[in-house]
Amino acid sequence: MYYLYIFAKTLCLILPRSFCYAIARFLAMLHYYFSKKDRTIVINNLTPIIEEENKRQECARKIFVNFAYYLVDFFRYRYLNRNFINKYIKVSGIEHLEKALSQKKGVIANTAHIGNYELAGAVTSLLGFPFSAVALAHKDTRINNLFNKQRKLVGINIIAAGVATKKCFSLLKKGGFAAFLGDRDFLGTGVKVKMFSHDAVLPKGPAFFARKTGACIVPAFLVREKKKFYHLIFELPIETDKLKTDEEIVKKYAEILARYIKMYPEQWYLFQPYWV
């Protein structure tokens, strides 16, 4: 897989973006049709969201394609600059982030595997809001180093999930800015919530750090609009001071997450069984 990523990155840096998208779509469709396991998991994850089976299958195909597009833009960070942002990315709600940061109490951006979450971080950093992101390490050290190198190109500092507690406490206590993926619990310590009449387990890390440090949680999502364009959205902060427990904070975020999954199911990239 490592050498496949290296090859993909090389192509993405040599070829025009539109040509890369065409190749990515072709490979994504091969993946969809020849990987029964991944296809079945993605379709099953969509079951509570989309009733009709044929619509679920069509949505699943779009998920594979959009994920391939996501990788293209991730590997093209060398060409990411203000001109690209101005041309291809609409930004809404940046004032919510600015206001939260101005309070000097620390800010947690809580996002999800929706749209292009990596590009969301890159754009936020290049707009003048550098931050640290908590990320689960890839099993292959070479792949992990490759991904972290891409992130560093755009000013993102990575905090490994295994050592996140101490570093996040220190960062947020100093009024810093950290980002989390809030839609999947990788550590087995999450909170069970109800979404679309099904149970899911969401990580409680963002809620835990917010409650312990007084940091503000700003839900943020970057979604694809049309083919080559994106919309980066910063939601109103979650009023964590009015919520007494981690569970209450997680459930509040789950309401926002469910709204985005419902609006953009074809951009929700989870290739592991989600519902419990």
C-alpha cells in the first residue's frame, strides 16, 4: 500500500488536477466493483440513512469516487495556496472560530470523516489559524510518515492519539487550537449515542478536554460542492459550559454530525462497520 500511495502522489504532482480526478474515478469504480467486503460495509452503513436499496448502492459508488478525489487533493498540497482557496473553496462561519480563539481559553475543532477533512485542516492553517491535530497512527510507519509530511507542508502539527492526553491538556490550557475527528471511536472508550434510530459510539475526547480545560468546541466540516469546489463551514460553538457531562456534550455534537451525514451521505467515508 505504501508504494501505491507514493505512485499516486507522484501522479498527482505531475498531472493536472482534472486528469488526476479522471484516473481516481476509474480506480475508485474498480475498487467498488471488485472489493465486495468494502462495498458491503459502506452500503450497510448507509442503511439507516437511505431507505431504497438502489439509492444506497448509488450513494456507495459516489462515496468510493469522492474518497478517491479526496486523496488527489491531499497529495497535491504542494499546489495549495491562497489562490487555490480563493478559487475553489467557499468559507462560512469563520467568525465563530475567530471569536472562540479570541477568548484565549483554547479551541477544539471537532470534525468527521466527511467531505475532505484533511483539506479542511490545511485550508484553516493557511488562512492563518495553525493548529495541532490528534491523529491515529497508520500501522505502516512509512505511510504514517508520508501522511504527516503532507500535513506539515501546510503547517499542521500532529499529536499521536496514544500520547494525546498530556499534550492536549498543555496546548488547550495555553489557549491553543486542536482538531479531532469526532465520528468514530478508535480507543474503545467512547459514548453510545442514537443517530437515525441506530446506536453508534462516538469518541469522548473532545468533550473530555473541553470540560476539563474550559476549551470551546467548534464543529467544522469541509464538504464538496459540485466536483472541484468545496465549502468549509464552521458551526456555532457548542455551549459546553451549559452541559454537565461528557455524554451530554457528545450527544449535542451527534445531533450536528447526523445533520451533515444526512445532507452529504455520499461524502461520508467509513469503510468499517459503524452501527452497534
